[in-house]
Amino acid sequence: MSKSLRARDAGLACGKLPAGPRNSITDVPGVRVGHVTLNRDELRTGVTAILPHGGNLYREKPVAAVHVLNGFGKSTGLVQVEELGVIETPLLLTNTLSVGTCATALVRHAIAHNPDIGRETATVNPVVFECNDGFLNDIQALAITEDHAQAALKAASADVAVGAVGAGCGMSTFGFKGGIGTASRVLDLDGKIFHFGVLVLANFGRPGDLRLPDGTVVTPAMAEPAATEKGSIIIIAATDIPLSDRQLQRVIRRSGVGLARLGSFWGHGSGDIALGFSTANILFHDEKAALVDQRVLNENRIDLLFEAMADTTQEAVLDALIAAGPMTGRSGHHRPGLADALNHLRSTKA
């Protein structure tokens, strides 16, 4: 596990539900995350990969759903996820101008494991998400390659680095340095333990709008308040609770509760998108039966997942902010770190 400062280290736990042992999306059994980070010269960018399970995702498709809070974004593959309710590739996160490159890398990855794609069977739907890291990164360099995407997939493990890593390397949040954050909750249903986890790529929010769980408003030093909220956040939720795609969509909508608690209102120029998947319900590409069985949650119990979604989204963003630290990037552009701002704020109150 990364040795980075975590949200809970800074006293920024959210909600009352217990966290998982890693407090990470990888507390959901089988889920893995990998990063490739480019932090040199004028580059502050990268790729983050999320693998829902260790098998062949094209052949064993997890049930999934998408919810768009505000659609100022350039992601790919979401239309088919919404229509069919499954994902069939790993998920890649990167910068805005590298979506096409990462999509091609996912297609090659799928074909390498399924040579019949596009010939004896259907084509494949690569799912790639993006945020614009152009303030700190030379986004016009088009530095991300297919090899970087493949390397992120190969690097995937249960230990998740957070902060200014992978796709989060050049991201900004509420005027501070943003990036990758994660959180999880352990849920008891009928005496059995289940897991719910979130990973965010945080790159949103106006300076001066950030609210901590205790209501404290934190503003970056020397920041000029922005007239509009620009940027994006990508929210990936995973669970081993059996859910239908409709139920997943209901759950991931509650990511907006966590964002609102932080002070965001999903402005016109912000691309705020959530995707959720369940590892407990798998649709098989080569299924022969006309009727298949799936277990689903009794919806009289779904409030527990709504609460977990709101809390983990809020905490994962704070996780990214605390872990990222200050960064200077392209053309001398600078973002301060939230941890330093909190230390200063707390020292002045002491």
C-alpha cells in the first residue's frame, strides 16, 4: 500500500459505516488497480487502470451502470454500458486528449485474449474516462502511448497508490492539488460481510468552495476565486453485493451527495461521471441458456448502499487531496497541497 498520507490520517473520515482493511476499492475481492505516472519536464499526467476481476472480462462481463451528473466530458464506451448493463474491458482513466490512445490499447488487450473479436464474434466496447490536466500538464504533447496504458494494466494490484499518481498526476481540485483517491466500507447483510469501494479521479471544484466534514471551509492561499466551476470528476464504484444494473444506477447516483457535501454543484464546465459494477453478477459472453439466474438486493435494504456511496465518494476526494501534496508543473503553474493548508489552519487555531 502507498505510504502517502490518507484522509483518515488527517482526521477526515466520513460517515459512520466501518471502512475496509485497506480503505480502498480493492477491498472488493478481485478488484485491482494499476498506475503509470509521467512526471518529468512539462509532463504531469498518466494512466490508471481498474480491473474488476482477474479473469477474461470480455468472456465474463460484470453487471454495470453509468450515471452522468454533468456531461462536459469526452469519455468513451458509456452508451453501450448504459444500454446493455455490463462492462467487458478493464476501465482506464487518463487525460482528455489521450482517450483515443487508451481506447485502442484496450481493444488490443481484448483481442490478445480473445482472437475471435470482430471476426467470429462481436466487437468490443472499451471504456475510458478522462479529466483535463492541462493546467499542470502539457496536454498538447500527447505523451500518453498505448505502451503506457498496457503498463498500467500489467501493474494492477490490490495495493492502491493515491494522490498525484497515474491519471491523477496533473489534476487539480478546489484550487488544491488533486488526483487519485479511494475509500471503502464493509457492509453486513443477513449476517454476511460484503464490500463496497470507490476510486475517484478528482479534478473539479472552485477555490474557496471546499468544505471539510466538520463544515470548515478551506481556501488555497493566494488563490483567486474562479468565476465558474470547471474540471471533472470520475467516480468508479465496485461491490461484491449482487445488484442489477438498475440498482447499480440508483446507487451511483448518490455519488452526487458526497460531491455536494464537499461544496461542489456540478458546474456547466464540469464533467462529473460515475460508473459502478458488481462482481457478484456476471454475464457470460458464450452463454447458451435462454434464461439465466441473477441474485439481486432486496431494495428495502438499499439505503445502506446509498449511504456507503455518499460517504466513500466524499472521503475518496479528501483522500486524493490529502495525499497529493503541492506541485509545480507546466509554465510554472502551481497547486498547493491541502495537507499544508490544514496544518496552517490548525496551527493558527491552536
